[in-house]
Amino acid sequence: FPVTILHPIGFFLVSILFAVQFVDYSWSRRELSFGSCLKDTTVNLLPYSASGALFLMLITVPLVNALVPALATSYYTVLYLKRRPDIPSKALK
């Protein structure tokens, strides 16, 4: 079993974990249970992993990496609110 196959899997998992650490702000503001957080992660697996990979790459750029945590927190807050049908649209304005 070649080790090189594990690299993309590892990158995928790291990008999801990177996204989860920022979307956790929205989860904690809504006081979601662990099960709800896990369900939100599985439902939004593609958007979280793709944007997590993007922010993971941005954090490697000098000077830009100082802005990434604030940008990522804002981005994932808006993404979380837009993908939740039970939250009224007034909350986004």
C-alpha cells in the first residue's frame, strides 16, 4: 500500500479540520451540540473542505497569513448562516 496515496487523504482531512476550527465560532454562538456540529460538517463537507484548502494555502503566504484568521472566521460565519434554512435572512443583513 503506497504511502503517496495517503497524502491527498491527509490534505483533505487537514482542510476540513482547518475549516471546522473557524466554523466552530458560529456553532458555539448557537450553542450547538456535538451531534449537530457533526451533522453540519457532513452536510457541508464539500464547501468546508474546498474553502478550508484555500485558506490553508493562503496561510502559507507571508503577510497575508496575518489576515487569514479574521477573514476565515468572517467567511465561515456567512457561509454557515447562508446554508442554514432555519435562520431568517434578516440575520444576514
